[in-house]
Amino acid sequence: MQRYSRTAIFLHWAIAALLAFQIAVGWALEDLGARGFALYQLHKSVGITVLALTLARIGVRYWKPRPAKLEGGWQGALASGVHIGLYAFMLGAPLTGWALVSTAKVKVPTLIFGVIPLPHLPLPAAAHGVAENGHGLLAWLGIALVALHVAGALRHHLLIRDGLIWRMVPGRSTALLVALPALILVGFVAGRAILPAPQATPAPIAAEPADETAPANIAEAVNAAAPADNAAANATQATADEPVDPPPAWTVQPGGRIGFSVGNDGETISGSFSKWTANIVMDPDHPDSADIAVTIDMASASVGDAYKDGMLPGDEFFGVAAHPTATFVAKGAEATGPNAYRARGTLTLKGVSKPQTIRFTLSGKDETGKDATRKVSGSATIARAPFGVGTGDSSGGLGPQVALTFAFTAKRQD
Ligand code: HEM
Ligand code: HEM
């Protein structure tokens, strides 16, 4: 039987998978707020790729004509109609996307895959609404057409059994017959998988230590007492435009400190970690953009007492041989007051990962741009038992909660 060319087959499935990816990402874009910069860029880059692949596919269709239709009558006409509709979707979705970013109030530059600048189409601002609505609607139209298209393919395969499906599957391979359509699912799942985790709900979570500091609670009460402001903030969030800049990254300057203290039989043992690194991305005006990753070299812990320091790396405490580092990662933070923030993330210590909240404040001149600096200081209360820290005989008098404090200066990278 006549088949589609390899190139046409490749393009058919590649475009199908990328479209599924685009829809999965597209549906999430507007809810991402400041965290969305990179995903907007990716959505636009992949979208323009789909446009290029579709143009290539149309080119291939003229260069190597498609196999003759197998069916006439209304069924054949319906199949052709759906194909035309699918081409309209494959071209229309990227073009309306391109048009909507070209006519947005704030024109955000697009660098395709971070390399090739995408010019804005010379369209009147009035076209924005149509482009935006059309872009969202076309996705649904595309989904409906694909459903019809797949139903048609299944009808041929299962009812008519005329082998039409093999025209789009190389080598009559059953494995490929499963794998190629599965790529569409893979595209969609990949699109969902790369989305940042949903923001933690502002309601206090039970796992949080009971001794939350009073000032923070007051700050929350103040937040709650200003519902009008919150409503306004939410409203802007709901119609959030594409973020103009990626949130800035910060470099921790030498001289910072991460300290800890814990009660022990009425005394307090205090110490610090001398080796740690932090990767921090955060726009203080849009804390939801925060992306924080701290890695602590556990062997660098010291409480300033040679005997106790000798015990810390052992299995009773940090188990450094098996778990040389502890990490804290958090995506997103919330403002709890002026210059005060809270980030809920995950602490991995001694191989155990648990939710952990940290609180911090930023101070320093309100300068922006490269080399701006902020002083960061904060704290966390860590329940040591779940991490298996302090398990042995010599830990009998240790308090259950370890107070962590940190202070450092961060310098803006770009
Ligand atoms: C290739 C096919 C594409 C598909 C299937 C697609 C699909 C989608 C979908 C389903 C949404 C969510 C719409 C909504 O719920 O209202 C969306 C949003 C968006 N898309 Fe695309 N898209 C594609 C290409 C593009 C391209 C090429 C661009 C820009 C160059 C683009 C820019 C955007 C923007 C900025 C949004 C944010 C929502 C808005 O402001 O309305 N898209 N896309
Ligand atoms: C499980 C999913 C899919 C299956 C099983 C499938 C199967 C097929 C088959 C067997 C053909 C050849 C029809 C013939 O020889 O007359 C075909 C053609 C076509 N498919 Fe799909 N397809 C799928 C998904 C998609 C998707 C997601 C799109 C695009 C949005 C798409 C767009 C097209 C187009 C435009 C043609 C016509 C090609 C031409 O003749 O120019 N397909 N498909």
C-alpha cells in the first residue's frame, strides 16, 4: 500500500506530541504569575517550532504528494475536512499566540530557546482581544478535531480493517503503532511535569512547629485584616500578564553564617556550619518567584568544643559518612509583612526529607539592577527526631527543637 513519506510521518507525530505539550503548558501559564517567565519563553519557543514544522510539513506534502485517498463519499469528505481543520489548528494556534504577544500592552521580548529573537508582528493593539480569545479557543477546536480524527483512524483500523493506519506508522510495526500515539500523551504529561508545584495554601499547616514567633503571626493578622488589598492582588494575579523579566538570581557573599542552637539539660549548645552554599532566585516584589536551594556540608558543623565536635559527624547525630550534605529547597515564598517572608520547602537531612518552613527578612537599600545587595536574615525551628538526629545515650537531655538562624549578604547577579 502507498504510504506517507518518512518525513511526513516524522512530522505528523512530532507535531502532534508538541501540540499536546503546548496545551498542557498553555493552560497553566496565566496562573503562574511571576514564576512563569521561563515557561512563557518555552511555550513561545516550542510554539514557533510547531509553526516551522507545520510549514515544513506542508512543503513536504507538495514535494512528495500524500497517498491517494482510500475512501470517497461523505466519509472521505469528512476525513479531508478534518485534515484541513487540523492544518488550520496547527497554523492558527502559533499564529494567534504570536499575534497576542505582539499586541500585548507590555511587549515582552521573546528569545526562541534563549537564542533567536522573535520579532513582534506589526498588528494593531486592537487585535489583542481577538488573538487572545482565538488562541484559547483554537486549542479546544484542535482537541475536538483530533478526537474526530482519532475516531476515524480507529474506525479504519478496527471496523473496516483496511490497514489505513499503516500509512502513518513506519514498517507496519505494532510497537510503533503503540509508541507513536503514546508520544502525544508523553507530550502532555511532560508539559504538566515541568510546571512549578502549586503554591502552598496560606492556611497554617499542622506540621508547623507550635512555637511560631509572635511577630510573624501579627503580620499575618495584618494581612488578613486587609481583605480589599488582597482581593485587588488576587485580581491582578488572575489576569496576570506575561512577566517582563526573569526573577533575579543572587550570589551569597562571603561572611554569611548559618547557626544552630539547642537546649541541653538547661544549657544551650550553639554552633554553626562553616561550609554551605545557596542558589537563590527571587524577586522581592514577587516572592512567589522564589527558587531557593541551600546545601550544607554537615561535616563543617562545630559547636566550639573539640569533644562534642568529634561526636557530631557520627551516626548518633549527623551520620556524615552516609549523608555528607543536608539540603533545603523551596519553590516560592510568601510575604508575611513588610520585607518579611516565609518559604515552605523541603529539608533533607540524614537522608530523611520533611516539609520545613523558614522565615526571613530582607534589608538594605532598595536599589535594583546588577550588584544590588540585600541583607538576608532568618530562622527556622527544626524538630530533630524525625530526622534521627540525637538518637543515642548522650542525647537524653537534648531539647526536641533545634533553632536555626542565618544571616548573609546576597548580591544580585544581573
Ligand atoms: C503551537 C501551538 C500552540 C498551542 C497549542 C498553544 C496553546 C495555548 C493554550 C491552550 C493556552 C491557554 C489559553 C487559555 O487558557 O486562555 C496558551 C496560552 C498562551 N500562549 Fe500559546 N499555544 C501555542 C503557541 C503559542 C505561541 C507561538 C505563542 C507566542 C509566540 C504563544 C503564546 C501564549 C501566551 C502568551 C499565552 C498566555 C495566555 C494569554 O495571555 O492569553 N502560544 N497557549
Ligand atoms: C492517536 C492519534 C493519531 C492517529 C492515530 C493519527 C493517524 C493518522 C492517519 C492514519 C493519517 C493518514 C490518513 C490517511 O491516510 O488518509 C493521519 C493523517 C493526518 N493527521 Fe493524524 N493521527 C493522530 C493524531 C494527529 C494529530 C494530534 C494531528 C494534528 C493536530 C494530526 C494531523 C493529521 C493531519 C493534518 C493528517 C493529514 C495529512 C495529509 O494528508 O496531509 N493527527 N493521521
